[in-house]
Amino acid sequence: MNLIIVESPTKARTLSRFLGKDYSLEATYGHIKDLPKSTLGVDVEHNFKPEHVVVEKREKEIKRLREQATKADKIYLATDPDREGEAIAKHVEEVIRGQEPEVNKKTKSKLKPLSSNLLIRRIVFHEITKEALEEAIEHPRSVDKNLVNAQIARRVLDRLVGYKLSPLLWKKVRRGLSAGRVQTVTVRLIVEREREIAAFKQEEYWEIYCNLKTQISKLKTEEFIVKLIKFDDKRAEIKNKKEAGIVVFDLEKSDYKIADVIKKEIRKNPYPPFTTSTMAQAAARLYHWSSKKTMSVAQSLYEQGLITYHRTDSTYLAQTAVDKVRKFIEKEYGGQYLPDKARFYKVRSKVAQEAHEAIRPTNIGMTNDKFQMTNGRFVSDAKVLYGLIWKKFVACQMVDSIFDETVINVQAKTTPEVKDLPTSRVYVLRASGQVMKFDGWRKVIPLSKYEEPGLPMVGKDEALDLVKVLSEQKFTEPPPRYNEASLIKTLEKLGIGRPSTYAPTISTIQVRQYVEKDEGKFKPTPVGLTVNDFLIGNFESIFDYQFTAQMEDDLDNVAKGNRKWQEMMGEFYSPFEKKLESVEKKAKRVEIPVEKLGKKCPKCKDGELVVRVGRFGKFVSCSRFPDCDYKEKYLEKIGMKCPDCKKGDVIVKTTKRRRKFYGCSSYPTCKWASWNKPEIKGATEKDKEIKKKTLSKLYAPCND
Ligand SMILES: [Zn+2]
Ligand SMILES: [Zn+2]
């Protein structure tokens, strides 16, 4: 009998479809051994030896694995193809062979003898398909110690940082706080951005547009909008209303003609196939999914055998997959959509992990309309994500899309008969547009509907009539807060974290309430700010971006067998330990600022009312808490009346899953609610329309 062991029951079920009667399957349900929950579990005196104990609730699985193992001649460890999977494989082998007495005691299972010629082998595949499985069974190996060591090193490193820093935070800031190595650096990014925004000085500037008219036939005219870009050969920089007024006055008294029309052809490459990072970014941008959600949907697709492994930073594609998609493109769309040669994508990250592939569908014939999942719970989400992955992969092997770009430069000169003009400048205004003439890969990922207005056919020196001059006051904007997509992008760019860590990191810092999402964007909470300042102030070198990236590189080197993990740990730990001691002694206690309401507590009549942040959002309590337990609902107003009933105030509320939304203070009488902050009326609809037409970009957010 052959026994195949995987970590998830869904994966086991998918594999069982390809296997004959001489195979049986078992699932570990994740890690079976890990560091202990309540103690450090790392012997720092003895080369950082980790103490792995049986994970609570996994005793049953271990017992079953052992029973099944006694019936087997061959055992294949088929856990996921990465460091975590490798570590699980190692632990499974250990418990089957019954190597540790403490595990035996804990699981209370008497070891039955294993078959004397039992073989335990590790197999690895990146997609759960029959071919991949057969291929893997033909090339089994033993558990890779280096990969396991890299997993141990990450676990131990994070454990040391978390376990040593938390008590310090309890003592110096507030009980219950915790710190993490990568999490802290991620919070730091968000805090620093918030401070950049706060320090930003906005500057006024003005943009000027002309609505012009051209005679396209005897009876017909066509209007188009040009933007002022130059006057007297200098870039048009208009700082204030007065300057804008002068220009508008000039332009209203000017003659207009076409200075030149420039046409050129532009080719656009498709984007590379998805990695974990680009997939999470696309789902965040297009569907506002959190990376946690994207990863969980991807996990189900992978486990059902529909896509390749979803934790990867590689854009590499297997030759067989490329051959198949090329055939598909030719058959489905025609030869003109197929490039002469297959496209290859450079692997972007410095060290792509463990020779993974990009994320792609396992069966290109499984188009979205044929898509069905055996597990029906999240069919629609799964279908959405599968569709993205499928399109991205097909498009990445198609020909360029081709555009005709037209740039029209218009010259405006004040009419000679008008006297007493403040200036007599020559203005250059511009309109540009692109028209797609061959769709190429855009056949599969169409341009969004947001296309630029077409430009009229005009010739050099042609005279134009002015319809209207439009001026618009603007202000320079601070860098935007991070959203899910830009945060992952930045983490990847800085080399902080890896495909397996983006989603858990971003989720953890929200669960710990160091940051919160405001209209889909991250901002630090008062607790987050305080903890950040304390940690960065005292452990700057540990939570340095470059240092964190270096640690990730070191872990990669451990995985490749180029570095001893204990050595890496030693280099990290001794300076860290020294620092810990001195901070423990020297650092002063810090206070988390609370918002004061300026009212006395109605209960004890002594304390002051303050706003605190709890698990379900903000609430009002007494400053003497825990001595006084006065608690009240907090209504966070945004200074606006309800757009529906016009009586209540718009207030900030939080869902059970801690997502922020806006509601009416007269709830439940008025049911008005919105995810987005209601806009304050100001700009007229027409202004908005003109602006949209003029400034709309042809290139929709492109990673779609
Ligand atoms: Zn009180
Ligand atoms: Zn209302």
C-alpha cells in the first residue's frame, strides 16, 4: 500500500481523483508540531535549539497518520512546495518513525511496528493535476534540510522578537501589546507616510482649458478641449487667481490655429503572469479585496487543482503550459494574435523562491464560462479570481496591442486689433488621444470603458473658433495613504516579507489595531503611533527597512544551503539582547494619547470622559478606568447632515468585522448608510463632466 500525506483535506480529495486503489490519502490539517504557545521554546544558550511540541488538537491526526503508516510500504510526503510544506513533511516523518518520546506520551498512542522495508519519500508538485503528480512520484527525494532550516530560522527569529519585545511593551506602554518583526516595519511605513502627509504644504496652482470648435463640413462643427501647456515657450505655471485671470482674459481675445498634428504608432506589451504580489494587488484594485481574502480564494482554487501554487514570486512558466496556451491562442483567436516566439518574463525578485512557477490556470481549456467548483461555497469569488488569473496568463503570451497616438498642438495669439492687453503672449495648448487599431492581448483583457474622447481630423494651420475658456483652481496633493495594493507593492519593492507573509502581516497589524482602514486606506491608530515611536526610537537598527530586507535574503541563503541558520541567529541575537537590556533599564514609560471630550464623568464625577478604541471601534469611557467602569457609545461626527433624512448627523460606524462605514445618527429611524464618505456638494455636475472628459486616461489601471 502507498500512503500520500498532504496538509489539507480538500487537496487530498482532489488528488484522490487521480489515484488508483493501491493509494490511500491522509491530511495533517496544517502544522502538527510547532513552538510551544506559552513559553519561548528557543534555547538561546544552546545554539537556538527550538523546542517543537505537538500542536494542540492535532493529536488525533498524528494517531491516525501512525496507524495508516503501519499499513504502508511507501509513504509520500506531498505537502505544499515551500518551506512551510517542507517543515510539515519533516515533522510527519518524525512522528511516523516515532522518534520523540514526548510526542508518544502526549498522543498516548502505542507505536505499532512499521513495515521493515518502509520507504518515506518527499514529493513536490506546483499544481494538483494527474500529470504533475505522476511526474513527482517518478522523482521523489528526501526531505530538504535546508528548506526546513529556513522555516525554523524564520519561526525562531520571529519568536525571539515577539517574545522578548512584548513584555517590554507591557511594561513601558500598555498591557496586552505585542510586536512582530515584519509587522513593526510595515506599521512604520504607514506611520511615516501619515507624517509625510501631515507635514505636506499644499500649493495652489491653476489649470486652464479651452473648448475649441472646428468646421468639419459646411453644416457640421466639432468641439474639442485643449489644455494650456506653454506660454512664450515656457511651461505654463499659474500660481494664483490673478495670474489665471490675466491668461483667461488673453485667451478670450485670441485667434486660434493648429500649430501641428503629430501622429505615431505605439505598441504595448502584455503584463507578466501573476505572482502572489501582483495577484493580490490586482484583486485589491479591481474588487477591493483584502490580501487575506485573495489568498484564501486562491488557496481553494489551488487545492481544487485549478491553478498552480499561489505562493510564489516567480514569473517563470513551464514550457508545456506555454505550448498549450500558444495552441489555444491560435485556435481561439487566430494566428495574428500569436507572437512568433513564446514570451519569457524575467523573474523580478532578487531570489525567486524554490524555483516556483507563476500563478496560472492548470487547464487552459477551462474557460470562465465552463468554470465550476466542486466546493460550492465561494463559487462567485473563486470564479472572479480564476477569471483574472486565466486572462492574465493567456494575454501574457499574445502579441502587442497597437495604438495610433495623435497630439494636436494649438497656437493662440491675441488678436492685433485688441488694444490695452496686459500681455501679448503666444500660448500653446494641447490635446492628445490614442485610438487602438489592433487589440492584440487586449482581446482578452479589454480596455476599460473609460476611453479618451476622440480627436477631430484637423490639419496644420487650420483656424479654430473659441467656444469657452475654462479655468480651474487646484492644489498640489500629498502622497496618498497606502491601500492594500500599494502597501504590498512597497513591501515587495523594499524586499520586506515574501509571498507567504504579505497577507498575514497586513491582517495582523489590523487585528492588533496598530492601523485601521479608512475608505480602503491604511492609517495608524494612536496605539500604532505610540508603539511605533517607542520601537523605532529604541530599536531603530532592528526595524530598519534595509536590515529587514537583509534578514529575508539571509533566510533565502539558508534555504539554498549557503548559510548556517544558527550563525545568522547569533549575529542577530547578541546585539538585540544587549539593546533589550538597556532599553528595559533606561527607557521611560510612554502614554498612549487619548482624545479628551472635555466633560466630567457622570458616574464617579471625578474622572474625565475620554475616547478609547476597543475591539468594536471607538467608545467613550472614564479616564479613571479601571477604577470607574463608565462606558458610553461614541458618535464620531464628520460635520455633515444626513443626505437622506437631512436631520441626523453623518457618523462613523464599524461593522462586526471592523470595517468602517458611514451611517445616520437617527438610526434605526433613518437607515441611510454608505461605505464611502458622502461628498460635500460644491462642484456642479457639468464641471465634473468636463473635467472627466478632459482628464480621463486611456490607460485604465493597467494590471487588470
Ligand atoms: Zn468615572
Ligand atoms: Zn438620516
